[in-house]
Amino acid sequence: MGILDLTALELGRKIKAKEISAVEAVQAVLEQTKKAEPAVHAYVSYDEESALKRAEEVQKKIDDGTLTGPLAGVPVAVKDNICTKGYKTTCSSRILENFVPTYAAQAVENLIAAGVVIIGKTNMDEFAMGSTTETSAFGPTKNPWNQEHVPGGSSGGSAAAVAAGECFMALGSDTGGSIRQPSSFCGITGMKPTYGTISRYGLIAYGSSLDQIGPMAKDVSDCAALLEASASYDKKDSTSIERDEYDFTSALVDDVKGMKIGIPKDYFGEGLDPEVREAVMAAARTLEKKGAVVEEFDLGLVDYAIPAYYVIASAEASSNLSRFDGIKYGYRAKGAEGLHDMYKKTRSGGFGPEVKRRIMLGSFVLSSGYYDAYYLKALRTKALIKQEFDKAFASYDLILGPAAPTTAPKLGESLSDPIKMYLGDIYTISANLAGLPGISVPCGKDSKGLPIGLQLLGDCFQEKKLIRAAYAFEQTRTYEAPEIVKGGVQ
Amino acid sequence: MANHISDETIEYVGILAKLELSGEEKEQAKKDMESMLDYVDKLNELDTDGVEPMSHVFPVNNVFREDIVTNGDDREEILANAPERKDGAFVVPKTVE
């Protein structure tokens, strides 16, 4: 068994036991990265030299007893919309191509304190707007299982990096499914925590009321450990929630006896790939055999989540992205006449088509005369959707369904029809509107050999139930890595 | 198409969004916005009378702190990101005639 076959927690234990050094772990990941990157392109940038230097420092602190945590020495990747101090953070956009943050995101600070080694910054849809990682200004990421297919998005680089053995775990961000859907497409486990659990300080904002950083890893245990290490109450984020406890790994228990799991009938209608349906229903039966009570029910309002989301997310994006004006950081267009012309030319040249599309829609729905009809209407719909979930969680501990209606589409198939691409978010998006935690766990592969993800949703603050059920399900399977890892460094 | 976006509207939204679109981009933006709005109009099927708009899932309150500087002086690092700088300040195009 090679280093890359270990999970992050297994690696952490071996580093602690002095069987593997932090430097050896980083070297293995870098070697694999150099091998896989030409085919996968998971990273916007990575820095060998600083990763190795950091690994040496971490090893010293492990040796002298300063660092004792389970993730000390573990190589981690960070999505490129999460600020890393002194290291380029681009949001996969031309407009931030050379942006070097002067501070790190709180989640990154927490991980550094836990002793992880950051390898690099992962590719994403530009400003997290997209479901395929194809809107990146620096070229698409490819699915490690089959390079003709997308890895999903927007955290496609993080998902691909974990699946391809280019890191042991990664941070992603999830505004409408951007952690869970690529995790599903790449055969890894990804979790969106309850809104406010991981500080958004240093996460470059897209839709602030929906954005949440979360863990992406090979299995549920690693996800729980990464969540535990990243989460904290943070005064620098006014929407940060002070939780009663941050101990998530204690929920790694193989027991779902008596747990009530609801399956929304609406999730299994038109548009769902039959192979995905079969794999997800088989997963439900597995949980039932382990003692969970599984029932179908009517969730309601499922079809209204996507239109409400696109109004709210675009509105918030148009406001959040107004800060990119070519003055304080980033790209500035040359040859402009006067201030306003410079703003316009900078933004028009610096943003890609999907970002411009959402800024335009957002500006429209917030404009006088349309604000009530679109923006407030969407916020009222959001309140109704939240009520539907409150009703569901009065009866069920968890909601079970697919993470996405299909497996990973081919490159180039999605961008031509935006609404069709948006419809792919149907199972993930409502969790963001309602602030709920959700997890995607691998539950099979289709006939093309592409991974399928099972999604579990919990009520706000019920991460432990999610982790317990996902962990119990995972015990019935073994983690499978794509060929690109198997042929890799041993 | 139920929704029609006029040239004037696209022009106006472009001003709000601070985006300068080419003729071709404008036509595309009109089409995109029309089809998105047709789709979003689905929300009108819902009776939302008397429903409070929900901007945040959890109650959001002002978070106060003492007005004490806790970060260091990183003026140099901040200015290093500026596309144009001079004498410790950001340079902007002339704004006053």
C-alpha cells in the first residue's frame, strides 16, 4: 500500500507514529500532481518549494510536541476563492489574476494551526458561477475518472485534486451545490455544513447569504475531521454562528438503528438518470437493512428552488462583485477615458461571460420597478421553502436523494444552455436557501464507469446525524480511486 | 417569449452593472435575460401574500466590537496589489475637471 492509498486520517496517524514524515507525504503528493496535472488540471497554481519548506517546519513541530492534532502534516488543497496570505488567490478570473491577499481566510488560519500543509489553490468556475469548472478563465479541469468529462463545479478543482491523489483533502465552497455535486461526479465525499459554521472571512463572496466553505475528502471520517479543524465562531464574519460544540468526529458511529430517513418523491421524477436512481435507491435499502426507517414523502416546492436561487444569488453577486473596479487590486483596462469608462472597460474585459450574465440579471432584479416582483418574490419563496423543510424535519432525521440528476456530463455539453445547466442543481440548491447541512457520498458507478453520489440532507445544526448515517453507509463499501492514482507513486 | 427586454433596458442595466457590452453581447444578454425571466416567472404560480421576505435563514444582528485596531500595518502589501500607485496611494483616472 502506497502513501496515496491512505486516507488523510490514516496518513496523520502514520506521521504521528513516525512511519512516514510530513515531507515524504508532500513529496508523494507533488510527484502525483506533476504526473496527473497535464491530464486533470485541478490546480490554478501550486508551489512545490513552499509546500516542502512548510512540511519541514511542520515535522519539527510534530517532533517537538507542539503539533499533536490528527491532521498535522497532511497535504491539503484550497479552492482559489479562499484567501491564502501572500499566495495568489484568483477566483479563476482574469480580473484577479495577480491578486495576492494580505490575510488568510479564517478557515485557512484554523487549518494552518492544525498543522496541515497547503499544496496549492484549486481551479473553479469563475467566481464559483457554474456547475462544470468550465467557466474558469484558466481552462477547464477534467474528471480524473474520464478526462472527456467535467469534474462538476464550481469546486471541480478541489474534487478532482482529491480524487486524483493530488492532495489528501481539500476545502471547497458551496453556494448552490458547488461542493456536493463535484464530489458526486468525482467519487469523493463532500459536505456543506450549516450556514455560518465555517467562517466566511476571507472567502471571496458570491452569494453571501448562501455561501459556505466545506470539506471535501476521500471518506466521511476525513470530512468530519476537516470540518472539525476548519469550523469556528468568528467575530470577523457577522453571519458566523456560535455553535454549542465543534466535535464532529464523535459522530463517526456505525449505527443508524431507528433513524428516520425521508425520500422526497419529487426528487425521483423526470430528468433523473435511471442508473443514478437505481444506485441511490439501493443505498436507501442498505440503510434500511442497517436499521433505519426509510419512507417516501412529499417535500413540495422542489421546482421553485432553482428560479428563487438564481434571482437571489445573482442579486447578491451583482452587489458583491461591484468591488472589482480596477483600483485597489486586480486587472485594470488600459486606454480608458475617465473613471467610469475605466470601470466599465475593466469589468467588461476582466469578467467572463457567465459572470457578466449573472451580474446583468442581478442588477436587473434589484433595479427600481423590478425589485418587488423578482427579488422580494424570491425571498418570499425562500421563506416558503424553509417552511417545507421545517415540516419535513419534524418527521424525519434526514432527507435522502441523489446529489445530481446525472453523472458527469462531457466537456462542452453544458455551457450552451444555461438553464439546462442550472437544472442540474435541483437536488442541492434548496439546502443553501434553507441553510441546511448536506453531504454527498459515493454510492456506485454508472455503465460508463462514472461515479454516482448519494446526498443526505439534515436539519440546521444536525451535522452529526448526517455524519453518522453517511459513515454507516460507507462501512458497506470500499473507497475506490480512479486509474490515474493506481498507476501513480507507490 | 413572454418577457421582452428592450434596448433601453439592456442599456440601463449595463449602466447599473458597470459593464460595457458590444452589440453582439447586448443581443445575447437580451436573449439570456428574457429566457431566465421566463423561467423565473414560475415563481408567480406561488401565492406569497403575507409571507415575510427571508433574507437570512437565521436572525442577523449587528455585531459590535470595541473600536480597537487589531491588524498590523500592511500598507505596502495592500498597495502592491494596486494596478497603479504613487506616493503610497492608489492612482485613479482623473475624476474632477
